Amino acid sequence: MIGSQAILGSYERPPEELLHSLEVDIWPLRDPGGADLIDGALGDGSQFHVAFGYYAHGVGPETAKAPAGWRERLVKRDVPPRAGAERTIVAWCLEVHDLVLSKCAAGRERDWDYAGGAACTDRRPGRAARPRRGSAGRRRGDRPRRDDAARDPRRGLKTGTKRVPNK
């Protein structure tokens, strides 16, 4: 999984505000041609979508606008087998920091909102995500203020500061 729902690989119980998407982006790691099969069987408007209210989108690795080395940082998540199933499924999910950076790179308003929500979460993978409490004392459900440069990934620099170019 390489879209917003990849958060499920890093957290047992992610914050609710990070789980609003009806779509899960799935890259079939071992069979790239399987993306078309995913779209056909589980995609938008499929019987699966109608029955369960969410859908899968088969994608390729180019969909992830993640930083270099992201494939080496994928998080393994074993999916429990369904009753009567003989095999288990392994999901490889975009690591949470790579996920947030990919959202920033995409740059859509919903991606900035997602990145801001993730930045306000205690980021200890493998555990239930908890709200972070900074000097502002925010609690879960509180949205980052637009004027809070420390919490809003779009405003990492305060007015009047200059970037120093890499040499």
C-alpha cells in the first residue's frame, strides 16, 4: 500500500482523521501487471465497492512520490487469514515518514491536511497512535492552526528567514 491508507502498516490504530479515504492504493509488488486486475475486481464502481463502501486502486511504484530509498523502508504487515482461507497475505506499506513526505510532495490541499494530522500524532510505529501534546497543548481532534509554523508542514520557515542553498 502506498497511499494514505498505508498508515495502517505503521499503526495498529491510527487516528480517525487519517482514515477518511474510501480508496486504498495497492501496488502489486511481485506482479506489476496485477494492478489492472485490482482495478477490475476491487476498483471504483466494482461490486466490491458497492458491497463494502470502499475500493482499491491498482497503481505502480511511480505513484509514490516518496524520498529515495523508500522501497527499503517498506513496513511488513501480516494480514490475518479469513475463516477457511489456507494462505495468509502480507501487505508491504509505505513507512509513515515516507508517507507524510509523499503527501507533501503531492501538494494537494487534502495531502497537506493529512500531513498536518500525521505531524500532530505521536509517531511510535507499531502502537496505537496518540495525540502529541506540544507547547500549545493540543489534543486529538484539534486542527493545526494556519499560523503555527512548527505544526504546518507548508510553513516550515517563518517570515523573514532565508534558505541557505546546498553547495
